[in-house]
Amino acid sequence: MNTINELQAEIIEDFSIFEDWMGKYEHLIEFGRSLSLLDDKYKTEEYEVRGCQAKVWLHTEIVDGKLIFEADSDAIITKGIIGLLVHVLSNHDVDEIIETDLYFIKEIGLIEHLSPTRSNGLASMIKQMKIYALGYQAKA
């Protein structure tokens, strides 16, 4: 199992292949398509990430001491963004998730290429994932 930083390094390398942002957006959309299907029972207000313009649903559970994230969105770019976050953060210890710096977002240039509303949504997704990790940490 790769560490969060190893996964971030892989993403930075993957995105560096593309010359322009059209290619990077295509790659981002692929991350969205790679998400496992989220059960409809989690596509409710209870699991919705607040602060996103698009609908984003996030479900978590602990399996063998690792926090597993499942997510979906009704918007293709947003689904790609949450797909990246799930790829990097899922299946790690809660402490590692809480303490990690998600530097890959800046490194691949994602922030500069998102609208202000999508940037706010990205921040909301990260915040919600860390809140879930803090919740599981508090229970432990």
C-alpha cells in the first residue's frame, strides 16, 4: 500500500505528461469515472458535502483500522476532483489523513484552473474528509 505522499507524487507525475489543461481536465474526468459506484442510499442530504456548487456525496467507514472513502458527484469535473481526493486519502490511517498536506493540488496547478466556486467546493471536500477522520480519531 502506497503512502499518501507516494500517491501524491504519482498524481503529480501523471499530470505532468499533459502539455495543456484540456488534457489535464480529461485526466481529471477519468479519475471521476474510476470511482466505485456509490450506493444510492448514500446520495442523501446526510452525506452531502456542504459548500459545493455541484452535489457531492461522501461516505466513510473504518475497515481494518483504515478510513475508506466512497464518493460521487452529479458534475463531471467535480466528480474528478473528489475522485482524486478519494484516490489519495482512502485506505489510510486517520492520523495520516488528518496530518497530511495535500500539496499535489498546488503542484498540478489545479487551483489556478478552477472557478472560484469549484475552488470553494474543493476546500469543502478536503475539510469534510478531514472532519470524518477527526471523528473516527475521537471515537478510537
